[in-house]
Amino acid sequence: MAPLARALPHPPTVIRSGHAPAVVVVMQIASTKQAQFVAAVAPYAKQVAAKTGVSVKLIISQWALESGWSATGVRGGRYNLAGITKGASLESFSSLAAFATRYEQVLLGSTYIPVRLASGAWAQELALKASPWAQDHYVGKGLGSILAGILEVAP
């Protein structure tokens, strides 16, 4: 990892989730809040990735962006890291596990076939930006800059 570390502005941070099975994420971290967020959500993101084929890096990136790096919610929705709505209202979930199950169901819907079929995190990011889920903050430095900061995810 030495050559990679020299090319980055800061040494990468290794984050281990506290849940079993442990997930290790190597990324550029700007704050303790970001590290805590990744440690909390990585196991759920990995489960969703395994069932949908969507990159775990992209899932963590989207959840970080949508939630403002908060593992408890986004814009009034409790444990709703992706801003999932039911009609015009944000859905609320009792846990990260319940949210992850619903997020998986959304990704497995026909609307997100292009995201699932795209090969790799960056192609999936472009497909997500073209989807109905896309928001203005997915362009520019938003989603892509978070995605670029996640260097590796390992079981």
C-alpha cells in the first residue's frame, strides 16, 4: 500500500465495522464522524451489494451524501439514509437493517436495472445519476468525490 499512500493527499484510514461479520473499508477520511458513519453502515451496504450487484462503494457513497454522514437519518426520515419516499412522504425505518432491506427492494425494481447492469462502481454511478433517484447534488463534486475517497472494501 505504500505507493498508493504516497499518491494520496493524506494516508488512508482503515475502518473496521463493529458488527459481525466485520467489514474493512480503506478510505480518505476527513472527520471522525465520517469514520463512525462508515463503520456503522458498511455491513448493511455489503449485504445490499451482494444481493443487488451494486457496488458497495457506491452504496456507501450514496448513503453518506444523502444522509450528510449521519447513520440515524436524513431530512426527517429516521434511519432513511437514501431519502426513500412513499408517495410524497419520506419513509421512516426502525433500524439500519430495516432501511437496508427496503433500499435493496428499491434497487431491485425495474427502474434501477441500468444501475445493476452497469459494470463497476463508476459506471454504476453514471447510471444512478441518470436514474429517477438522481438529484442535483449527484453531479459535480458530490457523489463522485465521496466514491473516489473509498479506496477498498474487504470482508
